[in-house]
Amino acid sequence: RSGFVADWPAEKSLALLEQKGGAGLELLFTPATTTPADDGPVLRLQGKSGSEYLGLYQKGKDMLLQIGHPGSSPARIEVSGVLQQHRPVHIFVNLQGKQVRVYVNGRFRKEMVLTDTPLAFWKALRLLFGRPERTGQGLNGTLSHVALYAGPGCDQEIARTAQLVTGALEARQEVP
């Protein structure tokens, strides 16, 4: 288990996302275990005060996405049964205005409409992987192919990207 804080140009990146009116967040997560006790963060966007603006969490075999801003309860999307031990899963979160869509392995799974546009509140956020703030806890597995896109993605692009990522995994040799 491990976790870390990414070094990224937050202010410039977040301003560009707001200017484009949307964002795409992509990642490949391979959980080490998927028991009910495996409950924790995979990726988070967090303010300096510790407030979370976006969080992607493992809950056993389920993925939970939370999006919020100060002064409100986070909106939640739970995608059930998508995680399997040692099996990579491609996740894509598409934000456009107030609409949030979640894709798993290139296929649309769930959506919700938020009360506010989240990008308007995203200023100088830290990008965290796992739980680096707690010793001995962190990401339950491996994370790769993390990307943040300016502007929302379309269904065809998301499916093509998922196919490229997962196809490349099947072709590579396992390290002894």
C-alpha cells in the first residue's frame, strides 16, 4: 500500500478545465484485493483546507465517485461489482457543465446531474493518489494511465482509449 501527492500545475490546469467547460479524468486501477474491508481512496482532488472536491474510492468490489464543493454534501455515484482482485479496470469520469458520466472499460455505466458546475469551485487543488496523509495506509493496488483532459470526451473517444489501454495490457509480458 502506498500513496502520494502529485506535482502538477494545478492553477493553470484547473483554469483551462473551467475555460473548456468540462473535463475528462481517466485512469487504470488494479486492486490488490476486493474484500468488504478494502475501503479507501484511489484518487482525490483536495483543497488546502482538506475539503474534497472529487474523490474516487474503492468499496470492496464497487467504485464510488464523490463530487462536491464547500458548504454542500457531495453528490455520489456508485458503480457496483466492477472491481476484481488483480484485474485492471479502466475508469473514465466525464464532466460537462453540471453533468457527470462514468464509464467502465469504455462503456457508459452511470450518470448524474449536479446542482452546481463543479469546475467553478476547483482552484489550486492537490491531486492525491491513495491516502498519503496516513502512515501505513494508501492505495490498495496499482494505478496507471492517469490523464486529465481539458474538455469532456465523447463516447467514441472514451471507448477507443479504453480499448487501447486494455489491449496494450493483454499484449505485455508479466514481470516475474
